Amino acid sequence: MGKTTIIVLRIVIVVALVGSVAVQALIAPLLWLDLGEEELWGRIVIVGIAVGGVATMQVFAVCVWMLLNRVRRGSIFSESSFRFVDVIIGAILVAAALTFVLAGVLAPGSIAPGVVALVGGAGVVLCGMALLVVVMKALLRQAIERDTEARTLRSELDNEVI
């Protein structure tokens, strides 16, 4: 991965993190006030889902940042990279679960059924994204195995007399 790609991705991550903190600090309280006519449990659930959903994106962004550090240092092909990938998978699955909960909370209300279906569909898409990252984790595992094999072969060739 080139330096430019890493820099641009880091800029995107910083902008997303700053925006997400703004959402949590400014938009969530406004959402709470906007839902003033709803029952207390509904307000708590909806605002909690919004804040939790943003938090999952923040966790995802930090893990991608850490993986970018490994790419830059050339140490991405190590077993310790898997913990960040596992956390990313978990964050996406939590976001999917929160989306399904939101669909369930919206279903009995006055929200159009199509909107509820769209929210549920977003949850399905998030599950698909988690599965995609699982596939990418398997590819990372294969790359690590190939890298280890190549290092072993290079070492053997360096020690052999031709």
C-alpha cells in the first residue's frame, strides 16, 4: 500500500472520528430533546442505539488505524494483527445487532413498514460486511503462512552453497 493511500485513509479516519464525537456530543442530546414526547424507555433506547452505533464506528476506525500502522512498518503479516481484525468483526456485528433492535423498536410505532424494512435490511448488509471481513481475515492468515514459508525458503537458500 502506498504512502499516499495511507495518508488519505488516515485523513478520512480523523474526519470520521471528529464527526462522530460531534454527533455524540451535539446531535445525541438534540435527538433526546426531539424525542421529548416519546415515553422515557423509547427515548433511552433510541438515543442509546444512536450513541452505541457511533461508538462501533469509532472502534472500527481505531482498529483500521492500528492496522495501517502495521502496514506502514511492514509488520501486518503477524499473528497479533488478528486481534484488530477480530475487534472489527465484533464492532460490525454489534452495529448489526443495534440496527435490528432499532427496527424492532420502530416496528410497533407509527413508522412506515417500508422504513422498518430498510432499517432491517441495513442490519443484513452489516452482517454481510462482517462476513466479508471474516473472508479477509482468512486471506490474511494465508498471506502470513505464505510469508513465513517464503522466509524459511530464503533462509535455506542463503545457507546453501550453490
